Amino acid sequence: MAAAAVGTWAFSLPAVQKLRSLLKNGVGATDSLQEVIADIEDSEETGQYIIGRGGYPNKNGQVQCDAAIMEGFPGRFGAVAALHGIGTPIVVARKVMDKSIHSLLVGEGALAFAREEGFMEEENECMLSQQSAEAYREYLGKKTNYHGHDTLGLIALDIYGNITVGVSTSGAPFKYPGRVGDSPLPGCGLYADCQVGAAAATGEGDKIMCFCPCFHVVLLMKQGLSPNDACESVIKEIINRVGDEDMFELGIIAMNIKGETGAASSVQFTYCSWTQEKDCVEQLIRSPCQ
Ligand code: SD4
């Protein structure tokens, strides 16, 4: 089988490049995704990545992250939300999928589970980067809302035909403590079906979660739509329902089980894609759907 990978935003380029080499070397979709996302979450590099360690804090200054992973096989899902003190939330989400009888753990419960699994809780200072600490100081000074993008959503198809989707985010910058976005919610921030394909979303999670867009995209791909057409159709339907004026930021990436990738968005959206057939990692731009 030909492998493939796709990721949200221009900043997913190095992640998709790394997925390319892992998948080509026969590493499974889930292990590849976990490795790539965890590397980025844990990186101390300031700048483009604001997931995991270095994420934007909530309004009290604490970094709280959401992360999830879903395999195409029914019931293979694990997620954590509003998790603090752990630099690699995606690895805890994977443990929830593999080791817990539950699917989604939040806040203190997620942290207790992580500790039981051998993770070391870190001080909040270790979770902030220079950049996120600076952004928080600015927020405290002005109390303005920050707009920006941080969610890394990735879909990987391995050479054995397994598809997995993973997402990691620090959510809405300076959010209310305990706020959970779309990212760790199945059907909303991500969805996968081994017979059809997978999708991941990014944007305003408080609105996105009301529309289950990722489940909808996979359903449309099941009915025969291409990944591009399925994403476009879902965005257009939401625009029709809420109206142009009230439309919010929503970008969706998708991949079908043949390894074809696509995306659509309500705003200008860059995503990164690699297919083994073409073997070139591309940055592609989608104009806003109307
Ligand atoms: C959230 N959907 O928590 C995420 C934020 C996001 O790029 O996608 N940012 O609402």
C-alpha cells in the first residue's frame, strides 16, 4: 500500500516531512503520529509551535492542553483535555487509548492517570516558553483577545493500510480554566474510519464542536466524495446554517483510505500533504469557501 500524510497549517511542514520518512520506513501510522506530535509538543523551540510545552496559558497563567488520537478501528480512541504539567499530552492520550477503559480524561483526573503511567508532573514555569510567557504578560497588560493558530492536526496512512488521526493544542489562548475545545472530541476535532478515511479540524473550537464536522466529512467520503469535496461541502453547509456574518474560523483536512488528501476552510488556509506516489511534501493553499 502507498503511505500518505497530511497536516494542518503551514507549520505542519516539518511534521509531515518527518512522517514521510517514518512511514516510508514501515513505521505504523499510530506510532509515527505519536512520535512526530510528541517531538513538537516537547520542543523548547519558541516560535511556530505552541502546543504541549510552550503552549499558551489559560487566563490564570497555567498551560492546559488538549490532545487526542484515533485509529480507524472502531473504539480505538484516547484523549486528554485541560491537562496541565505534562509536556507531551499526545503520549498521555495514546496511553488512554491503549491502557484505560475510558476514552477521555480531563484535568486532575488526566494528570493522576499520567502519573500512574510514569509521567512526571512539571512545574508550570517549565511548561511556558519565553514566547508564551511574554504573550501572557501582554495579555495581562491589555486584556485583549489573542487570535492565532496553534492546533497541529495530522493524519497518517501507513504502508499496511492503517489510518490514524492525531491532534494537539493548547486551545484558545488565555481561555477560562477548564475550557475544552473541539480537538479532543471525537467527530468534532478528529475522526477516523478504517474503511473510509479520516479528518481533523482547526479553528474556533467553541463553535466547531456544535457541528461535528470531522464525522460529517468522513460520512461524505463514505458516500463517495473526494477529501476536498467532502471538506468543502461540510464548510459550505455550516456557512449556510449560520450565515456569512456569523461564520467562524474552521479549517478541515481529510484523507481517504486510498491516500488521497484534501482540505477546505472558511478562511485562507494552508495545509501540508505528502503521498508516497508523488513523494514530494507540498504546502497547499485553499481560499475561503463561500
Ligand atoms: C480549540 N480548535 O481549542 C482549537 C484551536 C485551534 O488553531 O484550532 N487553533 O478551539
